[in-house]
Amino acid sequence: MQTKYKNQVPANTSQMLLLRSPHPLSVRTKNTGFPAYLKLSTEWRGVESIACRWRIDDEWWRAQAISRMYYRCIINGGIQLTVFQDLVTGSWYKQRA
């Protein structure tokens, strides 16, 4: 199949990659449910502040709906990290940049 542009590749859904795939994360929360400590590698890092938070509820029509609470955390050293809790399973994840 010829493509219109030099670097254009025909779509092939069997070879699709997920971008920004989340990674499981161990989290200790405050009484409010907000993240207080994140386990990065083998070390627990304290959350200094939450820069923002937002909720996503999507694909409610599917058997496994998406319901997540996201937090942009500032951890020790001023590093920003986005994490979310899957509100269906209760599991926590680190969102890759």
C-alpha cells in the first residue's frame, strides 16, 4: 500500500501501542483519602502537596467502566508526579509522562 507522506505508516490495529500506560503503585493515604506517601522503587516518598486533582468517569456503557481520581502530587524534592486511584478496584497507579 502506498502512503501519501514519506513517514506515514498505514494503521494496523494489531500493532497498536498504548501511550502513557499506567504502572501499579503502592500508596499510603491520609484520612481524607488523598495520597500521603508513594512507594517509588523501594523507597517511600512523602507527598508535600497536591497541585491539583480531577476525576474521570468514562465508558460507563461497557462491562468495566472507567472511574478514576487523579492527583498531581509534589513529592519531596519538588518533583511532580501524576497518580490515580481506580475507583472501581481501589488500586493505585503512577501515570507515565
